Amino acid sequence: MTITGNVHRVSVDLSKPLAQEPQTGHNRWHPAIPPIVRAAPGDRVILQTRDAVDGQITPTSTAEDVGRVNLDVVHPLTGPVYIEGVEPGDLLEVRIVDVEPASFGFTVQIPGFGFLRDEFPDPFIVHWQIAGGYAVSPDLPGVRIPGAPFPGTIGLAPSRELLGRVAAREQALIERGGFALPPSTAGAVPADPAIAAEALRTVPPRETAGNVDIKQLSKGVRLAIPVSERGGLFSIGDAHFAQGDGECCGTAIEMAATFHLEFEVHKGVAAQRNIRDAQFARDEYYLPPELAAPRRFYATTGLSVARDGQNASEDATLAARNALLNMIDYLGYERGLSRQQAYALCSVAVDLKISELVDVPNFVVSAFLPLDIFV
């Protein structure tokens, strides 16, 4: 692809955590975080990123090391990038031109984190070697995962008004007994307390995208994000080599990466069309079609019925949970995997799909396992 504008590059020292190179990025969302790059639409921006847990997991890490991971530093993002001419109400189109994956990746189960955290209280790790478009691991022998690298976290800074609304609604959720992470200065970058005390954590996705974990956001995607702050203030990180739809154990095949990006501004479109959340489009497969929609698969299903027999009403979360638990059982019986191995494999390769949302009281979620990953 021909580059029509300037090229801007940001590299990071992967031997250092973000706190030792704060000029390269941040791990909170706040409009007062100063940009590290200013670019015009049409420029090429090349950003190197750290992994999601900021280098705490290495090829020699053990399950015991996983149990000591500091989640306060999640996710180290490279940015912000200030895009010239971008104003609130615009729609910023981000084009991922290329992704360069690292050679090492990992999948971990962190106590207290993940969709089935109550079923899997112990730490676990899978070390991946990445080469030639595939990932393999001695911790999951006989498995080869095809890759389509993408950013787990990609988005824009909120305006002060949006930041205030988000913080208020998430605090209200906590007070109702929900699970959310309020602002915290512990491990925050920038460490400036004026920012860290009110900045949003990067764990949930929000209106300006963020930790969306959408695996189709690989090379060739056009991601459109509604702008709420002047310049957009774009950041990226949390690279994944491969992931199942759902990322159920809380991690995919996590890695460092380098992203090649271009931007286009659609003036006033978000405001005119009342676009409130990110949208995306592609002109080619995110994986070869036989991998994106595998010919050979095994699928389990789940219903809105608890394992004690109690029927819930129209509960897609419960249905998804049951589909996953059924798949974990299948992988144990048919493939001889431990429960933790099976849970990790589901997170990186099994796609959760809503099969129906209308047959009250029971929704159906299906879990699809591609069989060609077994070699």
C-alpha cells in the first residue's frame, strides 16, 4: 500500500515496564494524558506495544508467577496519538494496515478473573511459540492455532463529560452489587494523582471502544469510533495472536506486537447519525474462510437452565456458561485434556455464538471447536 503522508513511529523497550517509559504510553483513559504523537489523516503511524500484563509473564514464568500478577498495571497502551482536525461528533476511521506479532505468547488463568472464575480458582499458564502464522505449545501438545493478530484494546480517550458519566454509572453498578473497577492510583501511568485519581481503568470496553477483544479487528479492518475529545487521542495495545469469540478464561494468546495504522476523519458523522458505539467493516476474510468458518468442527450447546435444574428467564450469560462447561467436559473425555488445559483452549480457539434469543424462557448459545487445530 502506498503511503501518502508522513510516517510516525513509536518504539518501546520490551525489557522495561511502562512505568519506566511513561513517555511511550499509559494504562488509564483520561483526556488530560498528553499525546506522544501528532499525525494528520493519511499519515502512517507505527506503534509498538507491550503485552497486556506489561511484561510480567515471560517464557520461563510458572503458574506460581501467574498467581502473583499485578492487575493494577493492565493494560499498557501505546499512545495517545493526536489526529489533526478531529473534533467531538466526528467519526474516526482507524485502518489496521499490518500487524507484526512477537515470537512469544502466553495464555494465563488468573485467580479471580475470567468468565468461569468460580470454577477455576487456581493459576495456570500456557507458553506459546509463534512462527509461520501458527502458535504451538508444549503445554497443549497436539494443538496448532492459526493466527490473525489483532489489538485487544484499541480506542480513543473520553471527554471529561463522558469520563464523569462513565465513572458515575460504574460506581452505581458497584453499589448495586455489580462487578466493576473504580479509578485507582495503584500502578497508574501517568502517575500524576490529578489524572490517576479519576482516570478510567482499561478493563471494560466503552463508547469510545477500548478493550473490545474483537478478533475480526485484524489486518485490513476499518474500525470507526465516535469521537468525544478534540484530536481523538487514539491508543492501542493488548495484542492477541489468536482468540476464540468470548476469550472466556480472560486471556487470548497474549503478546507484544507492532501495529501499522492509518486514519480517516468523517466530519460530524457520529453526531449526525447518533453513532454511540464503535462499528467496523472488512473487504476480505480476517482468516482464510476454511479457518474463519471451519468445515470440521464439534459444537456443544447451553441453555438458560442452571445445573441445579432451576430455569432462568432469557439468560444468555447462563446459556454461554453452560455451553463452555459442556465443551470443557467434551475436551476432557475426547481429547484427554485437563480442565485447565481445556479452559485455556476454549479461550484461544472456541467461538461462542448466540444461536437464538427468542424461544422463551431458554436462550441457546453454541460453542464451536474447530477440529483442524488438532495435529
